Amino acid sequence: MQIKDKVAIVTGGGSGIGEALAIRFHDEGASGGVVVDRDGSNAERVAQTIGATAVELDAVSYTHLTLPTILLV
């Protein structure tokens, strides 16, 4: 998967696998990132670590977003 110069949007990015993916994409050259998590403080923590934007979203209402999801744009 080509990561360099893409913007990575990772749901569930505030902890666990999602956090690891957000950090990995940053390390592999993503030009930007959006860390989405239902726990806004965790999303902000990860986003600050990698210079990304944090978004708080309660994904319980959106069943298709309950597992880490990755979009590269």
C-alpha cells in the first residue's frame, strides 16, 4: 500500500491497533493524518504525537466504523 504523500484517516485511532496504524502511517511518510476515536482525549494524544488532527466520534451509532478503518486520500 502506498502511504507516502497521502493523508491517512484512521477510525479507532486513539488506542490499540488503530493507534499503531496511525503512528505507522506517519512513520512511513503520510503527508497528514486524522485520528478519529470515540475517546476524544485519546484521539488528541495520538494526534499530537504524530502532528495530525483529532476528531471525537462515537462510532457506536455507526456500526460500520466499530473496527479500525483506514482511508488514504
